[in-house]
Amino acid sequence: MIGGAGRGLSDPGWEALSIRELCPWAPDLLSVLARLGVPTDDQEASIAYLCEEAGVSPADLLAALGGVPTPPALGQPIVSLEIVGGRDKAGRREPVARLALRAGQSAALVGQTGSGKSQLLADVESLAAGDSPSGRVVLLNGAAPDDAIRFAAGLRPVAQVAQGMRIMLDTDVGTFLEMHARSRGAGDAAPSRREVIHAACTMCGEPFTAETPLASLSGGQSRALMIADAGLITRAPILVIDEIENAGIDRQAALRFLARQQTITLLATHDPLLALEADLRVVLRHGAMQAVLPRSPAEAAVVSWLTRHERNLVELRWALRRGARLASPWG
């Protein structure tokens, strides 16, 4: 491990990183390599390969390295998230060596049930430092986060919206938002209750008000409220969401809201429209990231087609809920 408990890289697999990839954890890497006689011309070659060429043991390199970059200061804006690949369920090296996201970007995690989507979300939520089953490492602004950020609940920059989101608190929506704003120390800088509730209601079908009891919110309303809260009150720079399509909310509206707040969003999904709406989709299999795919121009046309059909389905759902009779769409 580089940099002490809770930070840096853990075996197995750190030797597979290149000089460029290892530098974020080890600011003294280049000087140490020079001292050991390891060439640094090829920044993309693996450390193991370079050490073998120079006749140096990677273990000696690891022992010679010390320190990690200064972590982001508390309150410093988080503008980038990087996930350094670990290993799959069989212990093999993860095919995707690094996933990088900037503020305002979203990544959809796609794959069969059991492919590892939830583990990747958990790694981000816990700011993994090589200490999770996957062995992944999460970087904020290019550096390993300090333990004070990783383990202090009030300071952690990651918010989570789970599949089974229910809020059991004997108060109304408005009081809850005021309490949460005060607990976050937002004071006068807190957004108005009206602003948060309006944002939430644009994501869910049935609107609610500040006077609505929290316990009476549906699952979709609760998740919409938590997404709006994360973006406006918590102002979490990173949000992880597990299967938003099962919540009965407008998924496209939710993604666009989070992008406006400059939130880095990772969401596990089986929904093709949501997967294609995200900036990137991460394909998972056997517990590992297999590929990272940006949306292609051809897929943008697919999004338009899916959006039209989604709109038709929404209209049909509303007609059924109103008790209307439906005419055949085929005439």
C-alpha cells in the first residue's frame, strides 16, 4: 500500500499501472525511479515492465515510495472523479484501467443482474481505497481523499439514492427541508423550500407541497425529493443512484437537473433510454468494468426515437390512471 492505511493502492495489481497512472498517489515517483535507475521515457508502460527492464524489483520501488498528494481541502469544489480499476470476481485485472468523470457528467452502469453494478456504486459511495472486494481506488480531483473525508459522515462528498427509498419521519416536507438545511449549516444560503419542492415535482408524476407529510410520499416522490435535496441542499458533488427507473419518476428530467447542478452522477440501470441519456455507459460483467462507451451520433437518433415512445407510454399511463378508455393506436 502506498501512503498509509486507508489511502493509495493495495496489492494485487498496482504494478500494472503506468507512470502516468501511478503519479497521482506518489508525487516522488519520478525521482525515486531515477534513483533506482528505472527509465521514465515511456509514461504509458506498466511499472512492472519498466522495473523488469531495469532489473529492479517492484517491491523495492514500493518500499522507496512515500507519501500521497495533499487531499482536497474541506470545502474545495470536487471537479473530477476517477475510479482506478481493480479486479474481477476471479481476481483478474479489471479491463478498464480508469474511469474518469468531470463535474456535470453522468455514467450509466449497465450489465446483467450480478454483473457488479452495485459493487461499483458502493466503491464510489465509500470512496474505496483498495480496501473493498473489487480492489478499486477512488480519486477526487486527482488525489486519494483524506480519511477525514472518507469516514466523517458530515463531510463526505457522496450522496446516495437507494432502490428502496422510504422516509419514515413524523413531520411534513417543508419542516424536513428546513431541518436538513440547518443541519448542513446552510443558513441564509439555503435554497427555499419552494425551489426544492418544485425541482422534485418536475421529476415525479404526482406533485406534493411543503405541507405534505413525509410518510405519505410514494416511493417515486421520496426519491425525487432526495435527488432535489442532494442537488440543492446537500449540494453533494457526487451522487450514486441504484435503478432510478423503478422509482416512477422522470428519469430524463432527473439527469438534466443533476447536470445543471454540476453533479457527477453514477447510476445503475437496465433502462435503454436512461443508459443512452448518460454521457457515458460503463459495461460490467463478472464484477469488472469491461468497457466505457460514449454515446455515438447514431445512438443520439435512438434516444430521440425512445423519447417519443416514452412520451406516448406516459400519456397512456395517465389516461389509465384517470379511468379513461383507450382507443387502438392502429386505427
